[in-house]
Amino acid sequence: MSHAEVLDGAAAARTSTPPVPAVRRRGAWARLMRSELRLVFGRRRNQVLLAGLAAVPLLLGTVLFVTQDSALGGQGPGFVGRVTGNGLFLVVAALFLCLPFLLPLTIGIASGDAVAGEASAGTLRYLLTVPVSRTRLLGVKALGALAFAGAAVLAIAVVAFVAGAAYFGLDDVALLSGSTIPLGDGIARMAGVVAYVALSMTGLVAVGLFLSTLTEVPVGAMAATVVVAIVSAVLDTLPQLSAIHGGLLTHHWLDFAEFLRVEVGWDVLAQGLAVQGAWVVLFGALAWSRFTTADVSS
């Protein structure tokens, strides 16, 4: 919600004595949702983050295009080496490169700022005077953060698809086993990859939202959210902790490769999404418990 809208609402709110009961008004939730989306996507910082993520596949495609005829052509980690043979793989390669740090950083900033940013600016107290319950207000904040996470993944995928097609062209897709599927099926599988990666970010959004309810310092919530993702990734590399690997936040993020097998491993994908669902339920409940009982004084 913009400061102007908040302050307008606050001017009316000041005429009555808080606390203001949550009165149901038709369309209030929808207006709050639209306002939240305008706030999230209208922030210059968030726009720069999306532009930065979108630049990754463009930069990667340009580098691979320039070097494809050199001795370094066709080399690279993960799916990078396949890009010069089929531009469609630039989608997978870009997501593969952004998943360890850039995507968690971007999503950590957006979700960590959701509530703490309002508290820091002093607008949270006024937001709580609008005729929407705290539960719905938290839901709006969560949906705003989720929409931004989806937009971040989509920005990478769309730019990668366009850049890959322009630089290397699109062709039938060679799967991990060496089998080839038609281009249309390959595009559908890439859409599945994008959807899975976006859904894999929901757990991190829930963590960020919870941490955002704990502090009035948005930078602290942002940093803590990113640290959670990094610590999870580090723990996932330790064989001594293999017993808990399956439940770690980041353990299943790279399972999108199942879409590149002859038979898609739906059970593997379902397990990964179930883990994200568990993180969402746990930290969503913690965020709700904290936000609906917190004494907001600023």
C-alpha cells in the first residue's frame, strides 16, 4: 500500500480511538491486494532486482554465443554446455545458475521487507486501522511476496527463452538419456521446469514473511532469510547430516531436472513440493501467530 493511501486512511482513522474492529466491507480485500501489488512491483529496488535477474540469461547467452566457435565452446557446468546446440536449454541453464544465490537473495529481500518494511516506515500501525483483519492483511502480504517470487522466476525464463531462440535457435530437445522429443513437448517441459522452480520458492517466502514479523528492521529480516537458504545449502553438502537432507529447504530445488528424463519423475517432484508445503505451513503458522498477537506501536 502506498504511503499516500495509508496516510489518507490514517487521517480518517485518527478520528476514532484504536483498536479499530475488523469490519467486513465488500471489495476492501481486493483493493488492499491491488495496492500491495502496486507497492511491491512499483518499488524501484524491486524493479532493479527483476532487471538484474533478467540480465543473467542475456549475459550468459551473449557469452556463449561469442565463444561458441572457440576452444571453450560447448563447455560449462550443468546444462550450460547444451545451450549452444539448442537455445531452449538457456532457460534451464539460467535457472540453474540463479538458484544457489541470486533467486534466494531477491526473494529474501522482497519477503523480508513485507511486514518489517511497513513497521520501519511507521505505516504498519495505520495499515492495521483499515477494515481488514490482521489475518487477511498478512495473507495480502504473503500473496504480494509470492507474486514477486513468481515474477522473478518468470523474468529469468522469458528472457532466457527469447535470448536462446535469437542466439542459437530452437530445436527438438535431447533429454538426459539421449532420447529426443519434439520441440513442442520440449517447450511444455521447460514450462514445467519454470513452474516447479517457482513453487520451490514458496518455503523461502514463508520463512522471510515470518522473520519479517519479528523485527522493525527490514534489512535484518532480509539478511536472515538469505542466511537460512545459504545454511540449508551448506548443510545439504554434509554427508554426516544425510538423515535430514530430505527435509532441508533447498534439498529439492534442483529436482526440476526430472522434467528432462524420458519418464518424468512425478513422485520425486511431488516429494519436493511436499517439503515446500511443510515449510509453508510451519512458517506461515508462525508468522500468523506472531502477526495477529503482536503489539504494534509504531
